[in-house]
Amino acid sequence: MTASIEPTPTAAEARKTARQMRRFDNPWLNPKLFWGAGLLLGIVALGILGRIFWDPDLVFTGSAMLKLPPVGFENLRGQAGTLANPLGTDGGGRDVLALLIIGAPNSLFVGVLASLIGMGLGIFLGFTAGFVGGRTDDVIRVLSDVMITIPPLLILVVFQSAFGDVSLTMMAFLIAGFVWQSPTRLIRAQVLSMRESGYVQMARLSGASTFHIMFREMLPNLVPYLFGSFIANVTTSIVTAVGLEVLGLGPQRIPTLGRTIYEAINAGALIQNLWWWWGIPTALLAVMFIGLLLINLGLDEVSNPRLRKLS
Amino acid sequence: MGQIPASYLMNRLVTLSLTVFIAATLIWIIPRLSPVDPADIMLGRMAAGAGSVANSEEILAQLRANFGLDDPLILQYLKYLWNTLTFNFGLSTASFPTPVSSLIAAALPWTLGLMILSLVITFVIGNLLGALMVWERSPKLVKVAIPAAMVFTSIPPILSGLLLMWIFSAKLRWFPLTGAYGLTVEPGWSWDFVQSVLYHGFLPAMSIVIVTFGFWALGMRGLMITVQGEDYTKLAEAKGLKPRYILYKYMIRNAILPQITAFALKIGLLVAGQVLVERIFAYNGMGKLLYDAILDQDFPVIQGVSFVIILMTALAVFVVDLVYPLIDPRIRHERVSA
């Protein structure tokens, strides 16, 4: 049977497809990728421009009146919001806008740093497992299988409640110990399948070094997957960091979004209707996660052309 | 229905026991690296309660002996491993002399109940919506509305929990703000109690559901696209089977299997997310127990809770790994374990 089941496209449909093909000629020119990156860049810009145009000293306790509402709202004491604290103040008199300016980049920093370290470890272990094989492979595979089931939050809860205050960098390093597994597994699987592929055999036959094969021949093919795994790990790391902060375990002296939420819940901000105190940091975190999700969806479409047809 | 070969079972068992062993070891080592002395904390608590403590040196020595802190480290470690495996986590220091295991036993059913409830709801809704996104015959609205709702899925449940709590508990007062059951009802198998539990559990469960269903929907969408192009689907269409029948029996049935393994990888994060949801809702589960223990620096409880949750996660992954080949005859164990 040779008859095709697909209907033959009409001329108009063919033109439409051709237009779409041209527009998405370069798979990296993906709208989701753009929007996601835009949201994250917006947060970075908030951190940078905020430090220039707004007074970061307003994050200190008692730098303004307590529990002031944002501009255009009134709090329970009947005070109206003023431009001095456009997003209101928290229960300790800290300016919410300044908290965001200092806190949001901190969360992003922890996520990116932890994920970068995890990615480095993952690339190293994945290639080692795939190339060396044998015992080494067994150990790395079992270890990553084991570590992927352990929720980082619970080990880190034990750690941080034993050690008390930790710095942001320390927290990133700790989280990195739990985000190397997925890149490791990904790379190992790909290396095992690519090892036998034609172009790698070719490179080997022409005398290329193992190093050259790994990083010049194989790694470029893995870029979309690795990038996807990286973004997913950034999300996991930020979720873990925020989780620790909400349990009151993050850095104690640096303002973070999670810690702000922790203080708001403890002070009963929900019942007192101080929505700006917890709501604005929550909204900003949500924007951050949505940005990361969009990037990840975009990357999926870059690496899996079948998904592109749908959007 | 396939049979589970011994080698595969062994492989999974080794992973399970290694997970438990590594988690237990980490939980043991970490507090010992810290300068904080549990006996000191206990004494501090006594001093804070009573104003002053007579014979503090003797009490300190006695406490250290009771906690076994005078033994050589290796002996302490072996004892600890044995105790942990037998679920003997010692006594809580904050609510002394309650054994940690009984605190956990009281909290665990709440956590498990909430988890199973929210998981089942999410699994059904998520997979169905994901399938509908791909299905040609689903209404236009579905194809537009679901991707929009998907935006929520990237948000950790603690944030959605805060939002739901504010809208439905603080503002509208439709649901209670905190707790797992009403103060006026007697715990037991009465209709009042069940009603109260469901009423209190609704918001925590929903805050997990609205942020996790998209994970399933997204995965299902990807799998459905693959299934859609398969020959057997086209054959079923050519045979003139009802579209709805094809959707359920041909497409969803084949696409749903990999979703179950995806779940195994995700369960750790789900559990951690739920712990935080329980904390903000002051739900009587493990999350609240953990949070209270952190506030009180109650190490035996922190360690016990962390261990039990990790054990639960590892067991769930183990079960999924074992069940998966049974429901998908296409999986050959030899290849999985290789």
C-alpha cells in the first residue's frame, strides 16, 4: 500500500505553512523564549535600575512608618499610601519596593549559581559515566538514581537548622548538591547513544582526541537539552531556596523574597489584610517562575520540532 | 502482564536501600558538624522555663549520657542507624518525653491523606486536559484556556496557597484560615468530623492541584502528539471507530504510561511543596510538625520528619518502578536494568 493517508494541502494552506516555516526558520526565534527571557531580564533590570534610582537603605527596619499601604490604597488605620513608599511598607517599617529591589536578584542569583554548579558537575559526571563505562558508570548511575529521589529541601532543613545563619552563596552551593542528577542522566544517556553514531565514529577514525569528541562533536548537539535542564534546575533551586526561607531558615540578615513572606505570615498579615506585604513578593516570584517556564517551553519547541506545529 | 525478573527487582532494591542509607547518614552527619550541642539546648530550655537550674553540670552530664553522646562516634552512628531503621527517633526535646515516633505517627495520616487526595485530583484533571489540548475534536475554548491556565503551573504551591488563603479564607471567609479540622468537633469516625476534615482540607489540596495539574497536562500533550501520528490511531480512524472511543482507548491509554514514570521523578518535589503548604495552612501534618520543630530547635523531630518523608518518597518511587513494567508489557526489564 503506497497511498498516503495525509490529505494533499491546498495552495492557500501551503502558502501559510511556507510563511510559518520562514518565520520559524531559526528555531531559536521562538516567541515563548523571548517572553520568558524578557520577564527575567525585567527582574534583573529591577535589581540594577532600582539600586540606582531608589534608595536601597530603605530595606532597614524602621526606615519608614509601619504597615503603610501602596499608593492609592488605605490601610486599616486609615493611612493613605504615599509616593515615599509607593508599594507600601512591612510590619517593620521596611519599604516593600526596596525589599523587592534587593531581594529579587538574590533569589535569581541563588538559582543561577546553584544550577551552574550543578550543570558543571553534571556535564563532568555524565561524560565520565558515558565514556569510561564499567564500574565508574555503575557508581555514577546508581548515585544519581539515589540522589534524584531525595528532596533537597528536607536535607537542607536539617543542615540549616543545625548551622543557623547561612550566606546566599553557601545556600547556592548546598542546593547545587541536589541539582546535578538530571544533567548527569541526560548527558550519560545521550553520550551512550551518540557514541555509536556515524559522525562520532568518523571523528574517532580520523584520530580526534576523546576530549575533542566530547566537547567539539557531542556537546553542541546537546545544547538545547542542557539549556532546558539548566532552566529546570534554576526553577528547582529557587523553589528550594524560597522554601527554606519561608520556613525561616534562609539567610537571616539579607532581605530575600522568601523571608519577607515568612515574616508576613508570622505577623498575621493575611488576617490584617496587609496584602502588599506578602502579595507583592509573591507576585514577583510568580513572574520569575512564569518567565522560567516560558523559556523552558520555548526550549522544548526548539529541541522537539513536533511540538512546534501546535502553537 | 509481565513478570518481574529477579535482577530488576534486586537493582531497584539496591537503589531503595542506598537512598535510605544515604539519607539517614546525611541526616546524622550534618548536625554533628555543627557546633550546637543538643544537651545545651535542653538545659537552656529548662533554665528558660524555671529561671535557674540547680546542679546544671550534673544534669548536663546525665543528658549527654542519655543521648549517648559519650560513646565513640562509630558506635553512636551504628546505634543511630539501627534506631532509625526501627523508627526509633528518640525523644522530642521540645515536648519532652514524647517519643518522636508517636508525634510522627499522629501527623503522618494527615499528610498522606492530603497528598493522595490532591494527587488523584491532579492526575485525572491534568491528564485529561493535556489529552484534550491535542485532540482535534475538543472545543476551541479548551485549546485557548488551558495554555493560559498553564502559566500557574510554574508557581510553587506555597505561593498559590497564600493567594487562595487570602481570597477564600481571609476575604470571603468561605473556608477556615488554618487547621485540619474544626475546634468544636471531636476527632473520630463521625460524619461531622469527616465533613470538617474535607472542609479544612479543600484549600490546601486545591493550592497543590492548581499548580501541579499543568505538569501532567504538559507531559500528556507531548505524549499525545506522538500517539496521534501512530499508525494504529490512523487505522482506528479509518475503521470508523467513534472519535471518543479512539481518544480514550487508543490514544490516552497508550500515552499515559510514561506519565507514571515522570511522576516517580517528580514526587520528591511534590512532597517538599506539600510540606510548605501544610506549614502556611497550619495543617496538622508533617509540615507543621517540621516547622514547629525548627522553631524549637527540636533536632530529633527535625531528623525524624526529614527521614520519614525521604523514606516515603523513596518507597513511592520503588513502587512506581515495580508497577510500571506490569502495566506496560512493552517494557523489557533486561533493557531497563542494563
